[in-house]
Amino acid sequence: MLIAMFADIHANRQAFSACLSDELMRRPVGEMMTEAAVHVEPTAPLTRVLQLMVSLKSRSFPVIGPDRRW
């Protein structure tokens, strides 16, 4: 079972690496990613943050204050 899992991981890494063509890697990050990152403010209720984590399937968010600093 463990060997099969390792083989699957290895195959997935190889497939991912094959997709990273030189052309793709030369593109600017702004074409691939968004500037509008999901974040929370220090005053956000914990229940709201937990809802976001569940709905967005994320384990963490940056906490950014009103002065836009970490």
C-alpha cells in the first residue's frame, strides 16, 4: 500500500513537471495569480474566520490590519 502511494505521488510530480514548459515559466506572476488575496482583519470574529476556512478549504489566512500591514 505504501509503495503504491509513493508511486502515485511520484507519477503526479512527473506529470506536473512536464506541464511546466519554458514558455509557462517565463510568464510574469501577475498573469498567473491574483493580487486580491483572501485575508482577515485583526478584529474579525473567529467564527467568521472559521467559516472562511471551511468554505474556501484553507488552513490559514494573512491577518492584515487597517494600515494594510501584516
